[in-house]
Amino acid sequence: MHLAYPAVLSALLFSTGLYGVLARRNAILVLMSVELMLNAVNLNLVAFDVWLSKTAQDTLHSGQALTLFTIAIAAAEIGIGLAIVLAVHRNRGTADIDKLRDTAETDDDSEPDDSGAARPEQAEKAEATA
């Protein structure tokens, strides 16, 4: 088999994963897209390892060893990532990345005026919480 076949398949898998990371809003789908990208890298590592072992005298199989490390890192990443997503979903009630990003940013309404006094809306909120 030629090297071009797994390389093209790997490029298609990586492109699909990249599209999923950039276009999706659900955090779990983003994690799945990252896994797809890592699997494309694994396919490339194994394909180039097999191709280089045919041309070289030594059979070290370093590409396959790197693939095992990548699989271990991917398993740890998905485990920690899913735990974080579940914790955020329990606290916020959503796994939508855009909504989570909006909650992390500060509003301009929370800044005091030039005089140093808080705005009236903030004073009402402070009185209501006190």
C-alpha cells in the first residue's frame, strides 16, 4: 500500500476534527473532535513508521511507540475533559461553549463611574442582596 492513502485519510480526519472544534458549540462534541484529530495524528505516525521501516535497516518502531503515548494522553484528556464538562453542566445548566464564555467575561456595567461611585443599578442590586 502506498503512503498516500493513509496520509490522505489522516488529512481528511484531521480536517473533520478541526471543523468540529471550530464550528461546534457543545463542549462534548468539541472533545470528540479533538479525539478525532489525535486519531488522525496516530494514523499518520503509524503509516510513516511502517513506510520508514521498509526503507531503513533498523526496526525501532518509534512511530508506534509514540502512538501508544498519544493514546494514553488522549485517554487522560477525555477523562479530565468530561469531568470538567459534567461539573460545569451541573453548575451552569448548559454545556454550550458560547454561553459559558459569556458568563466568564465581565460586563461594562459593573465598573464604577469616573467619579468613583457605583451606578444606580449597582446600588439597587447591592441593597437587594444586603
